Amino acid sequence: MPQYTILLFGPAAAAITMDRVVIQSAELCSADQLKVLMIQQFPALDVYLDAGRLAVNQSFVIGETIISTSDETALITMVSGG
């Protein structure tokens, strides 16, 4: 069973008080499928997944991109600062 570790930063990490989540799936997932599984398991991430993007191996990926369990995967959310 594939298992993904997704790194979290900033507000997304604060929302669930964790800097990473582990998601299990029956098969390898696309970026869009992984987002759905993340929301199912961590509903508080919904707002951050809607506005954020997944990065795989330090590059943003589009919805149908298949992600390997060995890839470094991170949720990159909107941040503000001054």
C-alpha cells in the first residue's frame, strides 16, 4: 500500500499542529487524488489545499501528475509578510 509523507509549512502546519502528514492510498496517486485524500484525513487542511499547490522534488506539479512515494512532496500555501 503506497504511503506518502507530505511536508507542511506556515499556516497549514499550524492548523493541524504538525509539520507533515502521512497519507496511505490503495494505489499511486496523482496530485489531485492526493489532495482529496489529504482533505478526507485532515479536513482542516481544506482551505490550504484549495489555495495552495503541491510541490514534488521542489517543483510545482499539475493535477494529473503521478507522485511516487519516494518523492519529496510538500504543500506550499499562500504566505504574506512585509
